Amino acid sequence: MQYYTVRAFTIILLFILSSCGDSAKKTKSSSAEKVKDTTVIDSAKIKETQQKKEEEKPFVLTEDNAIPFFFEYQKEHTEHIVKINTSMGSFVVDLYNQTPYHRANFIYLTKKKYFNNTYFHRVVKNFIIQGGNTDMTSTAKKRDSIGFYLLPPDTKKGLKHNRGVMSMPSSDDVANPHKLASPFEFFIVTAKNGAHHLDGKYTAFGRVISGMDVVDKINNVPAGKDEWPLKNVLIKSVEILE
């Protein structure tokens, strides 16, 4: 009888120990699964946060992405008639479809309201007026927010620098042997017989079709030795008409 009692006790003890082992294994397995789950969740959260940060970053143009961007932009944004409102009156410009990147650039900057409150900062009597810049930090900040890029010249279309033609100056901010254009500025020819020595060197990308008298009025304001008008000529806004 004693033998059976001991044996029964031994079996019960072994059963209890076995159950404890299984429980421990289950606990360890459960913990491992929790760690795996947590790792997966954490990785997903990190990835999602990174994606959100990238999406929140404002788009800026660079030397690498500007041409591909304007290649697509000019297809969707076909506007070409703009009205430039100044402190001395308004005039209308037809932007050439033959120079798609320069037209698209001007439309893009107009929609970004870049030209608003800039100046006609250079006046050379009987030659040109040049606009799109100021001596204010707000203009520099606007440029920074849009990006740093230059446009390649598009000078082999036979477009001439006749009177009233709008063209793009080359940048003097960097070593620029290829006459890459400064995208934030433009000039308009006021010379009676045109400025044909500029043909093939600068990209003509539009022409004044209305309000040339206003352009001439701006061209006649007194300017200093640096060709900056003694009284600022403000570009109040640029509107897209069609």
C-alpha cells in the first residue's frame, strides 16, 4: 500500500513539473513573439514617419531637377499671355512657344508670385530695361524658397532681339561660359532698331504686344552710374491673361 502511495505521489510530482516546464516555454515563446511584434510595429512607424517628413518637405528647384521639371510643366501649363503691372503703368507680353522652358519658367514664377514687389532695377536708355530683382532680403528669401537653378540658352530658333522683345540675361553669380540664364530676371529691348548684337547670345522668349509706351516711360527714368533707377520702378504684380 505504501509502495502505491509513493508511486502515485511521484507521478503527480512529475506531472506538476512537466506542466511548469510547458508553462515556462509558453511564456518564453509569448515574450519572443511580443518582441517580434513590437519590432515590426516600430519599424513600420519609423518608415511612416520618414515618409511623412519627405512629403512635408517643400519642393525646390535645383540644377539637377529643373529641366526635367519644366519639360513636364510646359506640357500642362500652356499659358503664354501675361500682363505686367508696374508703378508706371501696365503692358502685355506674349511668351514664345518656341522657347518652352523659358516660357514655362516665367509662368511658374508668376504663379509663385515671385515677381510681385520686385523692381525694374536696371535701366539703360535707348537699349533695355531689366526687371525681377530688388535690394531687399525678402527677394533673396523668395529665391531661396523656389530654388537655385539656371536655364540653358535656347538661341538657335532664329528669334531676334527686335524692339519690344523680352529676353533672359545670363547669370553673373557663377563662372558661366555657356551663358546659362538667370531664371528670376528678364530684360526688354527698347532700342529703336533693336539690339541684334545680342542675337544668338541670349534667349529671346517673348515680346510686348501692348503698352510699349509704358516700357519707354520706364526706360526714360533717371538712373545712377550703376544703371539702377534713382527712384524705384515697382513691379506690382504679373497676371496671366491666357
